[in-house]
Amino acid sequence: MTEELYRYFEGSLSEEEERVLFRQIDADSELKKEFADLQNTLALSSMLKYQGDGFWSERRLRELKRMSAKNKERRFIFNFMKYAAVVLLIIGSWFLSQHQTVKTYNKEYTWIEAPKGQRVSVKLADGSSVILNPSSRLRVPNAFESKQREVLLEGEGFFKVAKNPSKPFIVATEKYNVRVLGTEFNVFAYPQSGEFETELVQGSVYVYDKDNDANGIYMKANEKVALKEGKLCKVSSIYRQYQLVETGIYDFSDVPFKNLLTRLGLWYHVRFQVDRPEVLNQIYQGKFRQSDDIETIMNAIRDVGKFNYKIISEYVIEIY
């Protein structure tokens, strides 16, 4: 722009170029100041020339032009360095953002949910698989950490874990964790139930307090760990729900009615109001599909039981 100003004072700009220049001067306070300074300097130079000091004024004008050329050179170097710095900043920011993106991606999770009355089968990136029972959800990281594979379970799921001795698989729940290397097991840990249960089919696992991993129990195949009176207890148990895993059919045998209602309440998001507490101790056995609606299941149980029921709302069922 300084060069344009000199061309203006030399009278070498066209009318259109002058109009463009003055529009720019009006819009730019710094340019307006530079124009005024240059105009005063040239006016002083012309005045001294008029007074007979032509040598000084011509020399001053040459110096101004030389200074302008040096300023242009300095501006070029400055702009080059500025743009180079911007490019380096962009490249650096890109690498930083890529690194941060990877770190952020590694820390991000995906929630997988099984709606009430339905199951969801999940295949994980490491080759492990999970079958979520109704009203359960699983938090899976977008990328497993380098030292372990950890998922968070809220509800019930049957796990088939791919073996990786150098990278343990951890199922975290609200209060207790299950650590394995590769095996098959079921975990029951609905937060709203206050209960916890792990049943091992094969291999070995370690169940421990999430706040104290030294406080735990090692399990072998055909064993079950359950929470009783606030403590983890281990008993022998053969897993009977392979039909549930493979076909979605729940098999219950010699189960008190209250236990069955607890399971149904969690799976179907309903609350049971029991007007006759004595029916809770009745023992039932049978099968039903998890995909059946709650009314179909209640009708089947009622036909062999000694109770009636009424659906109060979508979430409340009265038993009398």
C-alpha cells in the first residue's frame, strides 16, 4: 500500500485506482495515518524546494523512497516469517490434535443397551462376545487399553471371553469386578436390585471388591459367587441357562415366586404390588421366552398358581 501511496503522490495512478485507494484509506485507520504522514513529509519537501533548498528536498524524497523499499523488504521478510510460523502452527496443531484425538478416542465409550423383554448379542473387537439380558446395558471403550480390556455392565450378561494372557478382561459392575483371561461366565448385577452374582461355566475368574482388589474370591468351573448379607459367598453350581443364551428361553426350576418376580421386574421394568404375601413363597418351575410380553408370562404362571393379577399401568402390576 505504501507503494500505491507513492504512485498517487507521483500522479501515476489512474482515476479508478485512486478511487480504490481512497476507499481503502477510509476503511483503514493505519493506512489513513500513513497517508497523512507521507502527505506532510512531501508537503514539507515541496516547501523547502520552493524556498531554494532543492538539494535537501530531493535528497529527502530519495531517502523516503529508499526507506519505503527497505520497509517493503522488511515487510516481505516479516510476512514470510509470519506465514511460516502460521504453517508451523497449523502443522503442529494438526499433529497435536491427531495425538489428542487418538487419546480422546481411546477414552470414549459406546453404550450398548438391551430393551425390556429383549436380548442383544454383542461381538467385541478382541473377539469376545456378550449376550445382554433384557433391561441391561454394557459400556464398551472405543479402543481397549494396552494393559487390560475393561467393560462396564449394568444388568445381566453372559460372557465368552477371548483368551489373552497378557491382557486380562475385566467386567466392572457397581460394586464388584470380575477379572478373567479367557472363559465363559454369567454376571448378574442390576444396580437397582442390590444383588450381585457370578456363575462360572469354564476356566477361572477372580471376583473382587472394586475398591479393594485384594478382597476377592477365586472361582473354578461350576461355581457361583453371590452376595449374601453384604459379603461374597461361593457355592457349587451348574449353570442351567444355556437355553437362555442360545435360544432366549428362560428355564426356572424350584424357584420361589418372589425370586421369579424379582427377575421379571428387572427384565421388564415393572414393579409388583403384592396384596397376599403368602403367595411369594410358592415354588414354581417352567420355561418362558424372554421375547414374550409380561402379560403372556403372567398368564402362564397364574394358570398353575393360586393368585390373580391386574395390570395397573405399564410399570405396575398388582397381585392378589
